[in-house]
Amino acid sequence: MKNYQNPKGTYDVSPEMAAKYQQLEGTLESLAHFYGYEEIRTPIFEDTGVFKRENDSSDMVNKEMYTFSMNGKDSFTLRPEGTAGVVRSYVQNKMYANADQPVKMYYYGPMFRHEHPQKGRYRQFEQFGIECIGAKSPMLDAEGIALGYSMIKTLGLSNVRVRINSLGDDESRKNYRAKLTEYFRPHAEELCADCKRRLEQNPLRILDCKVDADNPVMKDVPLISDSLNEPSKEYFREVLACLDALVIPYVIDPKLVRGLDYYTDTVFEVENITGKAGAQATVFAGGRYDGLVSYFGGPEVSGFGFAMGMERLILLAEDEGVKLDEKPKTDVYVMSLGNVGTKPLELATEARALGYITDFNYAPRSLKAQFKTVDRLDAKITVIAGESELAEGKVNIKNNRTKEQVTVSLEDYADTLDEMMEDILNETDSL
Ligand code: HAM
């Protein structure tokens, strides 16, 4: 008789635990739908090259991947994360040709990393992730972070802090790499063996090193903020302004670089601040990636996303003494006409605050294209944020069931949405 145990760094999900996972998954899924995201499922293993991209210097790729071959020729890897597979699928399936960009997708499932197992760190773990691919706008970065943040809040959790930084564009990072190399080179002998390699391959990774975290040489390390060029600074300022508008609290952490190589501009991590999480405090994290779609042979378009560790989320709930239970579903589409700034995002946010599943148009697009989006979404109400109406403090709201449209002042926006939605729901009930 042989006594087998589950492999180190894995765990069984008991039926009791499974119910918790299902509830969590349901809540996160409905919130993702609320923000206009749809599910994508990609294979659990991919060609190794999907993850092991040229010159990748991350620990995840170089040390932690479960890679295998069944015929001695083809090499496959169990996915260590979701982003690369989703971007591979976006390119392979030519999603960049869809009329509506960005394509907003979420995924849920197991990831595999050969790490040193400890509390909150496993070799097989579950991630809920989102990717918003095909467009670049500070509003999308802020909306993504706001989605993750609202997931935490909807679950009744509160002890988290958003840390954010910008890695800038290619030029800014090139400048920064040069500065770091110049700074670290005279101290090479004081660094750990891995960091000596990182110094040659990608000195940014040194900032992420657990071994050298307390090394005195880290104290006066140059900061990326001093290497950002003007467009990168401006982009970052706009992301922060959007977060301010959404009332998401954050701290700027100029040393945050993240452990994966594909990030550009915005990077962020949201951590458990109950003080009980130890070293594995990050609940969800992500950022923007400009080069990944083109790396896989797609167009030069950008993406943004994050992934949330389910085990870390459950730990946060335990740390806060919160029982995880079930929660909520988009009814409104905000169109934009002319130069209306961030108003569509603000109006969408107000509608979401009223509990409506809402999406919005973020970039100049023809009215026809926007109406097509409304049709595809089958939105119950269309809000039309027009430049001339907004200049007079007004907005148009259309009941898509009766086709009636009213122009109301911004002060009456929320009340009108509520009344219209009530009419629509009453009518649906009487059918
Ligand atoms: P990441 O920071 O490597 O990013 O992982 C995201 C989250 O997954 C972490 O914050 C943590 O909650 C969880 N996690 C990571 N490793 C483990 C582990 N060994 N055990 C338990 N939980 C873990 C990514 O994976 C990126 N793909 C995120 C992203 C999406 N960036 C853009 N889009």
C-alpha cells in the first residue's frame, strides 16, 4: 500500500472551501460584468515561448516555470500567470479587428509557479484576472484599478492600500536602466549572485530582489521618477487625476517596479495592511503593457490588467474577520459627442454608484459606432454626453425601450436615471 499526499505547495479544496470559492468567483465575475468585461478561457499550458520571451529577466520566467516535453522536441509550460496567454489569444484570434476596442476580458483559474511554499504562497494557486487590450487611456488604467478596489469593497473588506508607480515609456526606462547600471556597477561585488546577473540583463530587477532588499546599497538608489520623460510624466499625472476623481486612495511608491518584465507606464500593487499577512501581503497587482501585443505579432496596441490571488483574498477576509458571502449585475451606456473630457467616465461612475451595470465610450468614435455598441450591449438606457449640452450643464438620457429622450440638468441626472430605470423595470414586469 502506498500513502500519497498532495504535492508540496498545493492544497485540496474541501466542499466547504469550494462553496467559499464559488461565492467569491460569483461576486468577482458579476463585478467584472458590471464594468463591461467578458470571460476568456485559455489553455492551462502553452508553448514555453509564450511565457519565456526574448531577454526576459524575471524570476518567474527564469526560475519558477513548470516546463515539460512529451516528445523531446516541443516544449510546453504550465501557465505561471494569465496575461501572456490572453494576449496570445487576442492576437491569434485577431480580436484587434473587432469594431469595439478595447476588448475587456476576465479569467479565473489555476496558475503554477515553482516557488518556496509558505502562508499565502503556493505552487498551484488561483487567480482572478482582467485584461483590457487594444487601447491606451489613463481613464482605463484608473477604471481597472477601481474595478479591483470595488471587488475588495464589495466583499466587505477594507484593510488594503494601493501603491502605484510609473515605469514610463521605452525611452524613460532606457534612461533609467543606464542610470541604474552606472549606480550599481561600482557595487557589483556587494550584490547577490542573481543581482550580478540582473545588473547585466535588466538592472530594474535588482530593485525587486528579496535577498538584497536590506542591502545598504539600495538606500540611495536612483528613482525612476527622475528618469521619466515629459509624456510619461503627463500620462502618470492623468492616471492619478482619474484616481482622485474616482476617490480611490493611493500612495505613490517610487521604488515599485513589479516582478514581471512586460510593464510600461502604470504599475500598481494592492496590499493587505492588517499587519497579519507577512511577506505575502499583495492581494492584487498589475499594470500597463505597451509591447506585448506587438511581440505576439499583433498591432502596436497597449493593454492593461491585474490579477488577484484568491488565497490572498481569503486570507485578507480571515485577517479582517469578515465572512465572505454572495453579492451582486450593466444597464446604462454613456456615449460621448465632441470634446467632453473625462465626463463619460464620471457619468458612468455615478450610474454605477446607483447600482447600474454601466459602460462608457472613452475615445472619439462616430455616433453610428457608438449606437451600434449600445445595440450590441442591449443597454436599457443611453446617456449622451454632448459637448454643447454639457457646456450648459445638461445631459441627454434616452429610454431605449420606449425611445423617449429627455434633456436634464446634471443635478437631475441621478434622479432621472432612477425614474427611467423604474419605468423600464415596471414595464418588463407587466409583460
Ligand atoms: P503577479 O504580481 O505575479 O502578477 O501576481 C498577481 C497576484 O497573484 C499576486 O498579487 C498574488 O495575489 C497572486 N500570486 C502570485 N503568486 C502567487 C503564489 N505563488 N501563491 C499565491 N498567490 C500568488 C501577474 O500574475 C500578472 N499577470 C498580473 C497582470 C495582469 N498584469 C497585467 N495584467
